[in-house]
Amino acid sequence: MAEYYMNGETDSFLRWQGRILEKQGTCYFGYTNSSLELSVKGSSLYMYMITGDNEVVNQPGFRIYVDGKRVSELVLDRRKDWYLICELSPGEIHEVRIIKITEAAMSYGGLRCIKVCDGELLPFKEKADNRTRVEFIGDSITCGYGVHGEPESEYTIREEDGECSYAAFMTREMNWNARWISASGYGMFVEYTGNPDNNVPKLYPYVNWFVDREQKIEAEEFEPEYIFVNLGTNDSGHLYKEEILKGFLKAYEDFLMMLKDYHKESIIICVLGTLCQGVFPYVEQVVEKVKAKGVENIYVYELPYHDVERDGMASMHPSVATHKKDAKRILDFMKQEGIL
């Protein structure tokens, strides 16, 4: 039996994707669709995982693929323990991928050790990842919240699936190397309750603000060609208040300027509309303002409000059908603009 600890000595065996926080011998799967790939030869694969003291509705969920085939799902229902990831055909080499399909805001999943029975991990051959790099920044819609729920089901993270979000459909269609920075309920300036403490711009500079509020990203480590900003839905119910609207406009402008400061060459596409109406003109207003300041490569696109009668609804959120349509709409818009 071979064991591999998260101490830096096993880096050649691990291929991470997404923002992964490393802290005190633990690697944290944080944001939606963060993942780990392994090359394994053995009879079974185990991982020692940790999480918070979560209620059932907030226990983090993972999906497991073996040789590109979806084999199972895993829920971290214990604060720390060994979990069987998959059984394998002994003597054969397998590619295993574990992806966190739930979001960072509600619960994390930390990996401390990997155990291979009757075998070992195999180092990955050095191979450049030349896929286009992309960031998706948003709220519950971008997280894929509720996509497996009934139309008006009550809150539970069990019905969330990042692989069924519009962003994931776009990523698979285009074979992108994508990262998510998204949190349910959070807005550009205020959260859905009107609380200004919970907004996405303050999360962005940190690897995983929900676990560690000191470690910041190194912008040059991941330079996206495209950045998608889908924020404003949670702010929308409070924009009738003059002070909230003023704050929203400033926060949006400041955020775009911050993104451009981090990633000067990135193309930014601001989208909105699936779950809110009447807010998009404010987004247009902000984008025109920053463009007037000389900022280039910023676009806006209004998505249609979701068609519940035709496409259904999931947990008061967009259905999988709507997510698929929004993915196609955004890609079509990019083609029309000549940026894809």
C-alpha cells in the first residue's frame, strides 16, 4: 500500500485545476469545478479528506471519473476520514479525476493524503496545457445552484451541480481551461439580503477567502484570455434604494478596473439577465464609462429572462435546459463580435 501526503514531494503525481489553496499539509478544493487528476495503477484509490462542521444541506459534493467515464459521486459527510474514491482493475493504468461540483461559499473539501492499494501513483509526463484560459465570475447561477431540484424546492447544496452550469457547458464545448470564482447569494455590491459584507469583488484577490483570508492569488500564475462577469442578480432587488444603486455602479466600475489591473490583456464579457430584469442598463452604463477612460476589450451581453413555461425551473433557478441555451447564446455573441 502506497501513501502520498500533500507535502510538495508528490507534486509530480498531481494535476490540479482551479484555485487550490495549500495550507499546513492540506490542499483545499474550493470553488466550483476545482479538480484533481491522477494516473493510478492499483486495485483501489482512497483519499483522506476534511471539511467543516456542515449540516447535511451544505456537505460538499464531488464527482469521480475513471478513464473519462463518470463512475460515482462522493459527499463529505464526516469532518475528517478516509473515503473510497474508486475501485480499479489491478495491473492496468487508469486516469482518475475528482471534481468538486459544489461551491466554495458553503463548504470546502481538503485533501491530506492519498492511498493506493496494491499499486502506486504514476508521475505525469511533462505536457504543456495550451488550452485557452478562462475565468467565470458570478453567483449561484454560475455555481449551477439547484439544477437538479424541483421547481420550488427548498435550499440544499445536494441539488447543485457545477458541471451543469452555463459556464461548464461553454467550457466543454470549447475545451477551455476554466476557473470559477462564484458564490451563491453574493452580488457585485450587496448580497440578496442587502448586506454589503457579502460581495464577490472582495473574494477575487484571495485563493480561497472562505478558508484563508490571507493568501492572495498571484495574477500571473493564471492569465485568462476571457473573463466572464455575471453579477447583479442578487443586487437587483435593492437597486431602488439610491445609496445601493450608487454603490453598485461604483463597485462594478472598481471591479472592472481591478480585473484589468490584474489581467491587462484579458477580454471581459459582462453578462446578465437570466434571473433579473431592468438591471442590464446599469451594467451598460458602467462599461461605457470605463471604455471612455480608455479601457479596451470589454463587452456586454444581455441574456433573456429564463422561459419557465418552455424550459422549466429548478429550485427557483435556471434549469439545465436554460443553462445550455445561455451557453450557446454567449458563444454565439462572441462569434458575432469576432472575439472567438
